[in-house]
Amino acid sequence: MLVCEIMNKDLKSIDCNRSVLDAFKMYRDTKVGSLIVIDKDRLVGIITERDLIEKTIGKDINIALVKDIMSSNVITISPLDTLETALKVMKKNKVKKLPVLSLSKLKGIITVTDIAYARPELTKRFIESWIKPRWDD
């Protein structure tokens, strides 16, 4: 199965120069797991719930900008990659969400949850190989 078959195409994006308060509101209103951060229609980052919680402590969210708290080293995947490849990329980079790019254009996003619904047997192997060893540490 390919990434393009199950990726979410309904992306929620926010401009990197918007306030962190705007990101909080968008996150609340859209009820998504992450916000794609763009600058002039180009992917420049991603904001997850963890970013909003951990990176805003001590900041004035009315003044701080999205680009100040986003994760900018975004790992991406191609829509023609397999779900197995997506899980390997997630495991290697310790991420749960991958924006999907084709010819440098944002096409969607795929998450561990998406894969869990589409291919539960892959998710079981993923959990056993990545998450379970971390519990034993």
C-alpha cells in the first residue's frame, strides 16, 4: 500500500509569521494533530501539540511567532513510498507525522494513526520494534 492511498489531504497550515496565540486557536478549532507551517506557500516547519506545550513556556503567546516554536527540520516522504517505508522513516527520525511532498509541493500528511487504521499488522511490528524497547530502558 502506498502513502498516497491513505494520506490526509485536508491539511491545516499556518503562516510562520503568525502569532503563537493564532496557532493555539487554529489547533483548537481544527482539532488536528499538527499544523503545517508555511512561508510563501513553501513548507518550512511543523507544529505539534508537544511544541505548543513545551516551547511556549515563558513566552508571551500574543507576541511570539510560529517560527519561534516550530520544528524546522521537517522530515518528509513521497506519496509513492510504501507504508513500510513511512514507518521506517518515522522510527529512524523518532516522529509520528510525515508531510507528504511531490516535486517540492505539499500533497498531504501521513501519521502513525493513519497507518494503524489502514494496516494494523504493520503498526504492531512498529510498536514492538520502536516503542517497546524504549519502555524497557
